[in-house]
Amino acid sequence: MKKGLLIFLSVLSVLSVAQVGGPTTYRFLEIPMPARAAALGGNSMCIWGDDINLYYSNPALLHKGCVKQVALNYNNYIADMNFGNVAYAHHVDKIGTFAGGIQFFDYGKFDRRDEYDVNEGTFRAADYSLNLTFARRLKDTSFSFGATLKTIYSHYDVYRSFGNAVDLGITWANKNGFTASAVIKNVGVIWKPYDKTNDTIKLPVTTQIGFSYKVKKAPFRLIFVYDNLRKWDLTYTSLIAEPEETTLFGEKPKEKTKWQNFSDDVKKGGDKLGRHMIFGLEVLLTKNFNIRVGYNYRLHKEMMLPDKRTASGLTFGFGFKINRFGLSYGYQKYSINGVSSTIGITTHLGAYTKRVRTPEAETPVQ
């Protein structure tokens, strides 16, 4: 136990050195492509199971129980925009488990017009990432590690960009239903920027830790993710923020007391802390059917309206299996009229086998 904790903390210290700040590109890499992740607040990086979709949030979650699975997730977003991914896993004895996949975000077709509003045809815009993942379990331990290499291509009309990024993750999962994970995502380089005169754009690097616990003798899995370890303040100045209060005659209000200033500081600190947190809950009604609920406080704060209460940040969905086929659905509430629905389909290409979920016995059993 002490050895395992030392390994986990050592890896966490390495992950925490990622650089943050400044303008970023390839933001589509931050979108929760799988329906299961979308239903759990946007992240599923700390759930151990036999679902190939889990490796998208954390490559260390890929293991032998995911072999020969094919997953397809699709979201018909807003207007003619759509995004999704497809993935396949294969295991090589004495080496590890591999997965290959591609994710995309298609922004649709746009009219090209000059400065005189003359129509000059149309153009398209899209982002793509070809992902190759390797994962392996450390011998005689409950630890697994994994890495994903992303080859990214983006085009907006005549502008093209090309780059590479890497995700690194580690997971500790025991037979008592507790899982702890740490991951760093999108560390890499932009080989060809959209504009050669601007080389300050960075990739959207993020570091995360997460924990999940399957409650004993109860059909619940509790999930907690702490996002953006390196950057404390994730707030921003809203363009529609309320103006500074004034009196009837335009005078500024009286200075606040020390207690009022302290109370405001506590509220601001709580708001900053909450923007790092994602909560999820899976209700495991049966072995083949579950309900998922999540809450993303940062999404709620960034999408809320100042004069109306909305359910932004709230997510939910479900998943069920029939033999070798699985169906998942994820719903995310962005604003009053903005919602996102993701549908995922998973199938097993080999002979149907019963899956083992614990890390101590990852291999399928007949």
C-alpha cells in the first residue's frame, strides 16, 4: 500500500509541471467525445471497467478487458456542426494493450464574402486527431499506465495547421471498488501554425486527478475529478457583468466592512475552487443497465445568464448492453436553448464473453 501511494504521488508531481496560460488552439481536444463522459459532467478519467470509451479520458484505463471492442460516438451539435470519434482496441501478450482511433469536429460550410459583401463561394472548417494508445499494467500491482499519441490536423478555409500531442496517465484500481487516477493531456508541439507570424499559440494542456468508489452492497459509483491542477484562477471577466453599484446621485457606495470583505473573499475563493470540480454518479440498476448523472460547476458558471437561473452544467445519460452490443446516451445542458446530445454505440467483434471488471482479473472468461 505504501509503495503504491509513493508511485502515485511521484507521478502526480511529474504531471504538475505542465505549463498553463496564454492563448491556446485545438480546443476540440477538450470536448468529451464519448457519451459516457458527456453524461458524467464531461470526464470519466477515474473509472475502471471494460468499456473502451474510458481510455479517451485517461489512456491508463485501457486494458485487456477492452480487446476487440469497437466504439462509435456521434453528436449532431448546433446548426450543421457535428463531432464524434471511433476507436478499436487490441491486446498483444507480454507487451500490452493498444488502441487506435480518430476524433473530429466538423464546423460545417460557410459563405466566403469579400469586403464588399460579394459572394465568392463557400468553404469548410474542421479539426481531426488520429490517436494511437498504449497501456500496460505494472506486474504484481494494482497500477496501470498509458500514453496516447495524437496527430492533429486542422483546416479553416485556406488556413492549415498540423501538430502532435501526448496524453500520459496512471491509474490505481483495487478489488474493493476504489480507483485513483492522474493524467496530463495535450502536451506537444505545433509543427505548422495557422499563421507563421504568431508562434505564441499553445496546446490546451491540462492536468487532472480523479477518484471513484463503487459503494459496497449498493448500486452506486461515486466520481470526483479535480481539473486544472496548475492554474488556480479559472474565472474571467464577463462582457455582460453587472456594472459597479452607485447611489441615486451617482456617488459610490460606502466602503465595505472587514467582515463584508472577508465574506466576499470566501465567496470568491469558493467560486474559484468549484470551477475545478466535476461530480458524477452512476446508478448501476443491473449488470447491463445504468443511469448517469453529473455536474460541472465551471460549465455552469460560464454558461449561466446573470438575470436567469438555468440548469447549465447539469448532465445526465444512461447505458445498457445486450449481448455484445452497448448503447450510451449523454445529455449536457449549456444554456436555456443550448443542449448537447451524444449517442455512443459499442460492439465486440470477437466471440461473446463475460467481462471481468477488476484489475486483478482483467482477462475475459468463457
